[in-house]
Amino acid sequence: MGNILHEFKTFALKGSVIDLSVGIIIGAAFNKIVNSLVSDIIMPPVGFLLGRINFEEFYFNLGSQSYDSLTAAKAAGAPTINYGLFITAFISFVITAIAVFFLVKLINKLRRKEDKNPTTTPTSKPCPHCMSQISLKATRCAFCTSQL
């Protein structure tokens, strides 16, 4: 039992697992922001421009009784296909995908720039004979006294 707990602790505290956890939490928060952007900012003007349409009220009623709105149909427990909610979710997905694309593109650009400009310059190298670390300016190894 103690060995399993030790293995789990080692796994859970790896940097990649923690990074993944943080990414999931930030992704969930980002998803809420994008959903609000689509539902509260983008869809109302689009609906207004298309003749005061509320996409979230578009549905097919599969039952025999008719309802004035999706809310009324749901309250009555009627079977519905809510294609307006699907349209809103699809637009939300597209906006999220575009935002993630540009975010990854920016991060990759910063990584490439960082790779081209290393922040530290190496000051030592391995001796080709004994593999000890020696100064770049050395002409003889301090450990094995080989001529370099």
C-alpha cells in the first residue's frame, strides 16, 4: 500500500501532470468566457440583424402538441431537437478554436525567438579524453592533463 501511495505521489507531482491540471482549469474558465461572448455579445446583434431572431429558441417539436417557445416545451417535457442551441454551441466552438490557434501560434513564435537567443552562454565543455568539464579557453585538461 505504501509503495502505491509513493508511486501515485511521484506521478501526481510531476510537472507535466500539474501543467495539464492547470491547463484544464484555465480551459474551463476560458470556455465560460467564450460561451458568454457568443451568447451575450455576438448572437444578440446577429439575431437583430436577421430580423430579431433568437437562435436559442429554434427547435423542432417531436411531440403532438405545439408550444410557443422552447422554454414552454421543455417545461412540459416535450421531446425537442434544439438546433438553435446547437448553432450557438457551434459558433462558440469555432471562436474557441480560433482563439486557441492564435494562442498556440503566439507561444510557438515566442519559443522560436527564445531558442534563437539563448540567455546563457556556455563557459565549459567536456574534455574529449576524460569527459570532465573544463573551461572553453583551456589548452590542457586539469583532470587528465591531456593536450587539447
